Amino acid sequence: MFGNWNWGIFLEQAPFGNATYLDWLWAGTQITIALSICSWILAFILGSLFGILRTVPNRVLSGIGTLYVALFRNVPLIVQFFIWYLLAPELLPASVGDWFKGELDPNIQFFIISVCCLGFFTGARVCEQVKTGILTLPRGQKGAALALGLTLPQAYRHVLLPNAYRIIIPPLTSEMLNMVKNSAVASTIGLIELSAQANKLLEFTGRSYESFFAVTVAYVLINIVVMRLMKLVEKKTRLPGTFGG
């Protein structure tokens, strides 16, 4: 098996696009990275917002946060992709929906839909991490912040969230790694990311081992970079005398 591998296939000219097969894989890698970054920004914002709601002393707001988590954590990701792909454009105002479906470039459509799907899905998981981080803090921190005259939003912004984020950096790192891997599901709705490019390479060359070995190496390298960056963030934000410090 190993003796039949042909690594030179990546430097051969692809049948279209004036590019080599290696260029195809690099283009897919760029889309995977861009998708992961954009989705993570959305997931972090949503997770922080709903994570806060789940810890506030208001049953209505807490219930909204719980509903969000229950909805997006309990439905398989691939099902959510098709729901976003098939239903989301139909829920937009008619003029916006017609522009989105008829005039916008299909690749941009697939990218936006994938960002929203991955962002909302991962945001529900980040929400639980943020909630856990806040509830892990000593109860006296919130009381001391309120006693100093801070409002509840100010207490979250200046006291609770900065300390909670420091605690949950390791699980957030895991969620970032999962997001990179979950981005492969976007190929099911037509986004030509890394795994989709590997399928194209396999289709045109018949080289399955080389194609998916290269993709495996690409995913591993991306995740190594993510882990190193998050390790650096954890080191820079560490506070002496606190959990993880």
C-alpha cells in the first residue's frame, strides 16, 4: 500500500482553475480557517451573552438562556446545517431573501450559512462553559462588587466575567478545536472547505490515501496552532493566587 503512494500528485495541474491540486487543498484550508475564526467570534459573543443570562436572578432571562442551550445542543449538527440552509433564507424579509438566494454568490451564501450554524451550535456549548465559570467563582466576589456601588451589569463586566474567562480557557480551547473539526460538516451544503477539496482531489485523481492523509495533516497543524495560541493566552492572563494561577 505505502509503496504505491504518489506524493507528486499534489504538484500536478488540476483539470480546471489554472491551479495544482496542492492549490486546491490550500484554498480549502483557507476557507476552513476563515470559517472557524468567524464562527468562533459569533459563538463567543452568543455564549457569553446567554451564559450571563443563565446566571442572572431573573427567571425569564434565565429561561431564555436555558431554551437556547436546549435547542442548539440537542439537535445534531448536520440537521442544523440543513435547517439553516433550507429554512433560514425563507424566514428573511422577501426582498432580502430574494437577494440572498438569487443575487449573492453561492459560495458566499454557503459561507454565511455555515458561520451562523456553527456559531449558534458552538455558542450553546460556550454558554455552558461561561455559566460554569461564573458559578465557580466565590459568591463574595459578586457581593463585594455590588457593595462597592457597581450595578449588576458592571459587576459582570469588571469583576465576574474577567475572572470566569480565566478559569474556562482550557474548555474553551477544546470547543475551538471541535469547531475546526465540525467545519467539515459544512461540505454537506456545498461549501468547498478542506474536506470537500479532498473529495474533489479523490474524484479527479483516484488517490484516496494521499488526499485524506494531506487533509489529516492540515487539520492537525491547524489544531496545534490553536492549542499553542490558547496556551499563550492562558499564560498571559493567569493571576497569581487564583484558580490556575
